[in-house]
Amino acid sequence: MQMTEFISCWGSVMPSLRRLSGLPVLSLLILGAIVANTPSGSAQQRLSAASPSGSYILGPTDRIRLKVYGEPDITGEYEVDANGNVSIPLAGQVKAAGLTTKQLERSITSALAKGIVRDPRVNVEMVAYRPFYILGEVKKSGEYPYRVGLTVLDAVATAGGYTYRANENKVYLRRAGSTVEEIYPMDAPILLYPGDNVRVPERYF
């Protein structure tokens, strides 16, 4: 937490601390520590955005199911192409990458309304997320289908387990859209997200 965020949080709890002035000093110190370590709103939003839920951001190779009420020729499954678009009959190329499913619904609705579909009612939902990637000291490196709740250890198991050269104490993880690898202890319950890259390093002893 940055100093400005700490000051803001501390200021918001000062009236409560005054009311609790009769409590032992130790209790007040514990309360202050809890406030200081509470994630800020922006951090919570970033965690939410990373999660494959209602706020999930679409990207290439994601598959969606589109339903346009009263239009069976348009209703069906579509894949986001390498350029980040979905090709929809009567709507053409619609940008999907970088949008949530709700935002894509609005884009498709707008595109269809410009054509012959009057008052289009559109629903978009996820069918399959883009794959994750694992390489390094695993038996079968490559890309694998993503599923919600997948952890780093699950990814290693999916790739056939460790090789005999693997460092089983740490893992390198590069999130989708990032160019930076972060190091995590292998036994930590680290969740993966669609498009993530996992690398298991080699041990040197």
C-alpha cells in the first residue's frame, strides 16, 4: 500500500478509533495493521478483471456462443480470430478482443441494428477460454485447454509432471498480455488464467 492510500484509509478510521479509546493499546495496534494491509479498491478491481468471470476480457481463440432472438441463421458459436474479431452474418467483422461479453453484446447489437435486423436482442456467453501454455522442465510442454480454477500445480500435472531436471521449488509465470515473468513458490496455490505462460526452470545441483 502506498503512503497516500495508507493516510486516506487511516483518516477514515480515526473517528472509530476515538470511540474505541478505552480498548488496550495492543488492540488498537492490531486494528491499525488490519487497515494498512487491506487491499485498495484499485487492487481489488485488478484481481476481478483478471478472473474469468463476468469481467473476463476476451482475446484471440476464445469461443463464444451468440444468440440473436428470432434469427436462427445468426445464432451459433464463434471464435475470436487472430486479429481480435468475430465474423457475424449481417453484422460483419466485430471487434471482440479487449471487451467483456456484455460489451460485445452491445457492439453486435449496434452492428445488426444498422442492417436489416430490427430491434435485435443479443446474448453472448463464453463457450471455451483461450489455452494456457507451459514449457521448461515438464514432460509434455505446449498449449493446453484452460478450465476455471486451474492452478500452477494442475498445469504441471496436465503437462505430464516434472522431468528429472526440474526445479520443483519455484515456477516462472507470465500473465497474458504481460512481458514480465514473475517468480512464485511451486507449492503456492497460484491460479492460472487464459493465455498465461508457465515455465518450470531447471535445477542446477
